[in-house]
Amino acid sequence: MDDKIMASPAEAVRDIGDGASIAIAGFGVSHRFPSSLIVALHEQGSTGLTVYCNGLGQPGTPTAHLLADGQQIARLVTCFSARPGIVSEAERQIRAGLMELELVPQGTLVERMRAGGAGIPAFYTPAGAGTAIGEGKEVRIFDGRPHILEQAIKTDFAFVRAACADTAGNLKFRGGSRNFNVSFAKAAAVTIAEVDEIVEVGGIPPEEVGLPGVFVSRVVKSTVQLDVKNLPMRPSRAATSAREYAGKPALTREEMARRTAALLPDGAIVNLGAGMPTLVTNFIGDRPVTLHSENGMLRYGERVVGEEFDPDVHDAGGYFVGLRPGASFFDSVTSFEIARSGRLDAVVLGAYQVGADGDLANWTLPTMTGGGIGGAMDLAVGAKQVIALLEHTDSQGRPKLVETCEFDVTARGCVDTVVTDLALLTRTGEGFRLDEIARGFTVEEVLKLTGMPVAVADGVGVLQDSW
């Protein structure tokens, strides 16, 4: 059919009945959700839905959270079911047993969708091996490493978002907004695309088509826009403030990011995880370090301050950023091909705990229902070096560097370097070694706040002297 244009979002979703499965694109809490289609489905009231998504988005806005608000979701398959400091309606329903939850690493989710669209029933991946995500799944060893079997996903419908479509369903994307759209569209029996502009066939140059119309069943003009500029910020401590230990200030978050940036070698390809690691981009300057973001960007730059930002150019944490010469955009399948294939020289990840054996725990806390895996599992198993960036203790003064992780592990034995607001530690064949401490503190004071056995370098340096 040459003309796939629907008159309204309500018409486009009319045949989505109770019990249908839907893949819903959209990144982070706000970026390029197919809001018009979500609102239309919410108003239609279909229930018992299985929803596949990276996350439901920002509560109280026209994101997939609307479907949870309407108690329309029976099963949720996602990378983010909960975020620190926020208890959403979806989380309440999961706790009450009203919504079934399956947590999936981000790279695994898009690869399962890609496989479903490609007619491949299953595949093995190292992401999640040895963790709660891998429990009960078949394990095989490849190249000396455990891999778990993951099954492909096919869905009844997919909601995707693009900048432009022609009447034949060819889609054009802007900036870093391809992310999940491509793999989700290919996995669905019926893909419905919400777009900002519709043109006649031939109106999109062939080389600018990001998804061929053969994968798109229906197209509708967007009628609901998410107000990205006025979304409430998630609560967090200012990057310029410092935690105090025994009445003495440690490094600020910006200073921790500055020290981390200095660890990255020239010529490196580096991924910065969500949260505190995103600050590192502001301290790379004009050095030849290529930044990779799992939503589908290479060669991005510093955060953009103020109102003059491009809504389609943002990092994995959702912060708007600039671009460097030679930048490129791609979908999430390609992004995780870069991550898992060993092309990343380093990845910087936040952490709740790091174990003495290099285990990383950064996706859930006992107070959360589920958690937020994101791309961390794929990044941690694929990078040549993993740098954990975290404060030395939690808000109750308990060590985050522990002998054995108490929280669910993201990846086993992956952490090579730790940067905290008090110390720099390097993992050797015999465990972690304390190499640097914050000015004004003694080695003994830092070790007292450390919950794992640590060797001490012959000449311990000062963190602030190393950037």
C-alpha cells in the first residue's frame, strides 16, 4: 500500500485490543516518546497489555507511564522499572502484584528485537552472565567466557517516533533519536509511526531514509508534544558541593569527574554512563578522546548550558550536549555492537558498591522494586577498561567499597579502576591498591572508611595534583 497515512492517532490505534503486545520507543525520561499514540491508546482504554520499552518515561507526562496510570499494563519488559528517589504508579502496581515485571539489559532488549525482526529465534550474550538476570537461563562458554541464551522478541504492535515520513512509510530521524525505533519497528507485526512532518513519496532523499517503509504499517502526524524544557529535574546534590568526612571536605562531583577525565588516554573511545559519569565530558576539552553514547552517538562534546540546545542531541543521561567534528548518529543495535565488540577503550560507570574482586553493583537497591539496568551490563562486559565513579560512603556513612557486594551485581570482576571523592584505587592481580587520596586526608583515614582489604602504594599521590 503506497498511502499509509492515518487521519488521527485514535484511528491508528483503534484495532489494538485487550491483551496486545506493544513495543514503545522513547529514550530516558523524556526524549522523543510517541506521545500522541500513547495518549490515544490510554484514552481508548485497552487493558492487559504487554509493554516492551527502555523505560516508561517521566511520570505525570504523556509518556508510557500514562498506560500504567490507567492500569492498562499486565506485563512490563523493560530496562528501567524504578529510579532512585521516585516511586511511580508502575512501581506500586509491581509491588502489589498487579503488573508482572521482566528486567532486561538495554543491549539485550534491542538485540532480542533485532533477532525477532530478522527471523532468528535466539542468541547468546555475555551481558547478564553470573547475575540475577541470568538465573535460570542456559549458559554456554565461548572463548572462555560464560554467555546466556536470550530469546528473540516479536510483538503485535510497535509505536515509534520519527522526524519525517513519506506516504509510503519511509522514515527519517534527527540526531540521536533513532535509538530503539529501528529494532522495535522490525520486531512488530504492525508498526505505527508518529512523525512531525509528512511528505509525498520522493520527498525524503533515499540516502536519508533511516527506516524503509517496508517495516512501517501506518503513519500519523504528531498531535501531542512533550515539553522537554520544563520537565522537573530528578533530585540530586549539586555537582559543585562536597561531602564532608570528619568535618573535612572531600572532592566535589565535578572534581571527581575532572580526575576521571585525566585517566582517559588520548585516542581512546569512551562511554560515559548515566548519572555522575556524564560530568566527565565537561573536562575532556579539546583532547582527542571520542565519546560514545548508547542512545546512538559518537564524538559528542560538553553539556549545553541554557536554552539553546538541540532536543535530538543528548547523552545517555538525558543531558543535552554539543557535537564535535566527525560526529555520527546510529541506532541502538549499532551502539551496542560497538559496546560488546571490544571497541570501547574505557567505560565510566556509577556504582552503589564495588567488591574486592572487582564486582560492580549499580542497578538496584533493596528499597527499589526492580531497578534500572540500562546499558551497564553490556558496557561492563565489553569495554577494555571499566572505571567506577562513586562516593566513598553512602549517606549513612557505610562503605561503598566492600569485601563482597550486598546488592545485586551488574557484572563480575569487571572493575579495573575506582575513583571516589576520597581516593583513586587500581585493581591488580592481588586486589585493589590505594594510589591517591584527597588533599587534607591521611591514608589511615581513607582506609578506615573502606570496607575491603586494600594494599597501599609506595608513594600515595594527591588526587588534586593529577589533573
